[in-house]
Amino acid sequence: MTLTGTVVTYPTGAVASRGTVVHVADAGDGRTAVLLDETAFHPVDTAWPDQPADRGTLRTGGADLAVIDAVVGATQGDALLLGPDVPVRTGTEGWTFVVAHLVEAGTAVAVGDTVEVAVDAAYRDALSAGHTACHLASLALDAALAGAWRKEAPADALGAPAFDALAIQESRILPDGSRDVYRIGKSLRRKGFDPEALNDLADLAARVDAQLAEWIAAGGAVRIERDGAALADRRTWVCELPGAEARIPCGGTHVASLTGLAAATVAFTSTPVDGGLELVMTTTAKRA
């Protein structure tokens, strides 16, 4: 099987595109995978499935086909692997990565067909707001916990000790928000983190919220920088903040400016787990 990586336009904010069908495959469970040479459809990534797939349709031959899901596919040789079956991270050398649009099996679509991609713009906007707020909240959390380290730690995009990167277990982008799960155990304590910094979660949330309010009020520009247009090419979220520019590797979608957010707030819960603590940060974004 000879495929080229899918060209993706969603990093620029596109919610519509036109592409040519380059491959059609049985995806199992009554679904067919449709691969296009170019798409505006954001797929869920297998290795780090933080942002869910877009919603929308494919129009071909005058018919609108509902996209049940969109996943990253990969090929190395003849076999096309989809979603959880992909054994490597997107961008791994020697593999070709594609966006697989999953539609109902039996749909009349064939290689060579021209397809109009239409993404649910309202849902995309909600996810983009949630993803931008998630990045801001992670940086604000790092800043709020900067005094909790007894040893020098790796730094985040703004130079604070990178609690988020060192403790994160799971991140999920939600419409107008996110949910991040952190593990505070022996490994983090050995790196120098003092768990007593989490004794007063209400105070921690207040400090994070204050930082978020300051950044959002500044209304800085947000952009995605790309090494190329293919799905596997490296992309970086760049946000202008007062006195600094934050840069975080990211394959998701975002608002174009912090003026698109009216506010963002966080809430924390914690649960004792074997050998430590699980901390959950829920971020809520309000769009302007």
C-alpha cells in the first residue's frame, strides 16, 4: 500500500475543505474508513487522546455522510492500522500517518471521488476554547506551585518548575473546558515536590484563577506554528502573554486570540491513592 500523509488544514482554523478519496478500508464494527488527501477534520490521536475528534459530514455524490468518528491511521508497508491499533506515536520515522474518517459500512464512496468536508463549527469552537484554557491553566498551576519545589526541576514554557508535565497522568479536552489528572507519588517527591503545597486547594484555585484572569484580560494573540502541512508534522501552540511568549508542542485546535475568552476558572479535587495522591484539575472556559 502506497499512501502519503494526510494534509490537514484544521491547525489554521479551517472547518471546511475539499479532498480526493485515496483509500477506503473496512474499519470493523460496521464502519468504513475513508482516507482523503486533504482534510479539515481533526482526528483523535491514539498516543495522547486529549482532544476528541471533530463532528461533521463528508459530502460526495450529492449525499451527506455522517462521520461517526475520526482517528489517526498509520501504515508501514501494506497494512493500514487505525486508532488503538497504531503501535507508535504520530510522527514516528518510517511510518505514514493519515486521518481516517469513519462512516457507516456500505456507504457509496470510492477511490478518486471528490469529497467536501464540513466540520461542526460550534463544536470545534467549544473544543478550541477548552484546549486553549487547558494550556493556560497548566501554566498558571505551575506558577502557583513554583515555591513547592525543594530541588531544581525542569522548567515549563514560562520558566516555572513544570509540575504539569512531571505529574500529568491524563488530560481530556471538553467543550469549553478540560479535565487534567495528576499523580503525586514517590517519584514526584524524589524530584523535590512538597505535597503540602496541595493542602489548601481553595487557595490554590484562587491563585490560579487570578493568574488566568490577568492573562486573559491582556488579550494576547494565539497561533499554531507548523513545520509542514502533513498530519505528522510538528505543531506548536504559541500564546502571547504579558512579558512572555508561551510555546507548547500541541496537535489540537485553539482560539485565535485570548480575546475569544471572557474568563477561565479552575476547581480541584484530591483523592488519596496507594503511595500518594491523585489531584484533578477541572478547567471551565467562558467564551467572549
